[in-house]
Amino acid sequence: MYPYHNKIKQRIANNELVRCEYVERYKNISPCLLLHFSTEPKVRPVRKHRFEEYEA
């Protein structure tokens, strides 16, 4: 199993996060927090029930 959120948090700690934005819909995720990174994969979506983890 891919540790999706652990990997995202590691990338944030490595200062790879460029910006983030809330969008109404991204593919089949609604609402969605989009995290934009300087390295691949460039965009990572986060579902609503995980927003609080990333808002801090």
C-alpha cells in the first residue's frame, strides 16, 4: 500500500510545496484541496475529511 499522506507530508517538510488551493471539484473529488509541488507528481488532491491535517 502506498503511504499517500505520509509521502505528501514528507514532501511538505522538504519544502517542495509551492502552493495550495481549495477547489469545488477535481476529477471525482468534491470539495478538494489541491497541493502543488515543485517536483513530480506536481499536483496532489486531498479529500475533505483530511483538510484539517494540512491546514496547520
